[in-house]
Amino acid sequence: MSEEHAGRVALVTGGSSGIGRAAAELLAASGAAVAVCGVDADDTEKTAAAIAEAGGRALPVVADVSDPDAVAEAVARTVSEYGGLDVLVTSAGIQRYGTVADTDEKTWDEVFAVNVKGVFLTARAALPHLRRSASGGSVVVVSSVQSRAAQSNVAAYAAAKGALNALVRSMAVDEAPFGVRVNAVCPGSVDTPMLRHSAARFSDGSDEGVRRLLGEWGRSHPIGRIAQPREVAEVIAFLAGTRAGFVTGTDIPVDGGVLAALAVTLPQDTPEPSTTA
Ligand code: NAD
């Protein structure tokens, strides 16, 4: 394993499961000291313990990302334990279903509180430290393909992820003079508890039903399968590191070709595009 992140400190929200956990594990394996930030104390402790068991440095920090005091405390604990902060990965997120017509305000507010305000609060607390990073601070936000292409029945979630891409561009421009890069990854379907929860909801809920639906969703990606969390973590770790030193303000698909396929798939009765300007 490379030591690309040796001597650096990372804080990963949503770090106790799915994509966040894979990112925390990979950053730790490549030399970073990692604050695993989770909302569930037990999962957070277990993840940090597993990273330590594998030879990495990990600190469990419990925080609800929509709570400004808890977020400030999580960042302060990380800096006090490890002496600074170089990388922030925001993976905490929730998925709620509904069209605008049937989404109640409570659900809309909940999605935005965690998925958008949570990133704002975490970045706001982290930036003063990231600006002091000797190796160049980096923020990687976990967005979604749904920020860039519509899927039915996820209006609040899609709007929140779209807002994140805009926030990433704003932060990238504002923070560039301070040596901090800010990017997003836009995953397609990834085999995590969140996706399995969705698959249980839209199937009969049995193991076989979930397996079959995940397979079906996988076949809707040109690569023909869903991703493993590690495949997203690899791109996160790259963006977090100095090899991506000239990359900022982007939202990079990690989607098995889903967005590319949307761009070229025309309905049968769409007229031929005009070749004249
Ligand atoms: P996951 O459910 O395993 O991870 C989400 C994490 O966020 C969990 O650890 C959960 O405890 C945490 N969380 C939820 N509410 C929180 C709060 N208020 N404060 C702090 N933490 C909170 O699912 P995942 O798929 O790994 O999701 C990670 C990110 O990836 C999310 O932002 C999600 O929107 C995004 N994403 C996932 C997929 C996918 O197919 N799995 C696709 C695109 C984007």
C-alpha cells in the first residue's frame, strides 16, 4: 500500500459505513491519521477499532452533521488529537423518496439539513485548519449522479445533491487562494447499506429480492454492475491527495458510465439532429 497520505490528517463524515467507511479505511491504509465521524457511537467505535486493528491510526468522533456544536466539537477533537487537518471527506447523507407533489416539508428540511447544511457546517468548521495544511488542504464531497441527471421520485435528494455541486464550485473558487482544493464525486449505484435499504423497499424485501434488484440496477449501468464502496474511495483518495494538485471545483462521476449513456441515448422517435449550425 502506498504512503501517499503519510503525515496527513483526514476527517471523514459518514465514516462508519458504506462509501465513507471505505474512504476512511483507504486513507488510513495510505498513511493518514483518520477521524472517523459517525452519528452512531457503536458503529463509529467499531470502524475506528477495525482501522487500528489493520495497522492504521483512527479516532472515533460522534457527531450529527446537522448540529453546528457537535460538528465544531468533532473538528476540534480531531485537531487536538492529531495536531491539524489536511483532508475533509463529507460522506454523511440520507436518501428519502418522493416527488415534489408528495414530499412534506419535514422530509425536505431533513434531507437538506443533513445532505447540504451538514456539508456547509463541516466545511465551515474545517476550513480554518485546512487552510493551514502544509501539504495543501482538500475537501471531497460525496454527491451523486442524481445531482446531474433526473431519476424519478427523489426530488429532495436530487435537489440537495445539485446544491452540493454548486457549493463545491463556490468553495473551490473561494478557497483556491488559501491552497485548499474542493471537489465532489458523483457515484452511481454503490453496494452500501443505503442502497440495500432502497433495494429492500422496492423489492419484496427478501435477500433474494434485494440481490435480484441490485443486479437489475447494476445492468442499467453500462459497466453492467453496481460499484463497490472501495471503487469510489479510490477516487476520493486521489482527489484528497497531492497527485490531484491542479484539480478543483469538479464533480467527477464514478458511475460505471451512467451519465455518459444518458447523454447519447435518444428516444426512438427523436428526429435526427440538424447538421447545419
Ligand atoms: P450509508 O448509509 O452506508 O452511509 C451514510 C452515512 O451517513 C451513515 O454512516 C449514516 O450514519 C450517516 N449519517 C446519516 N445521517 C447523519 C447525520 N445526521 N449526521 C452524521 N452522519 C449521518 O450509505 P452510502 O451509500 O455509503 O452513503 C454515503 C454517501 O454517498 C451519501 O451522501 C449518499 O447520498 C452518497 N451516495 C450513495 C450512493 C449509493 O448508491 N450508495 C450513490 C450516490 C451517492
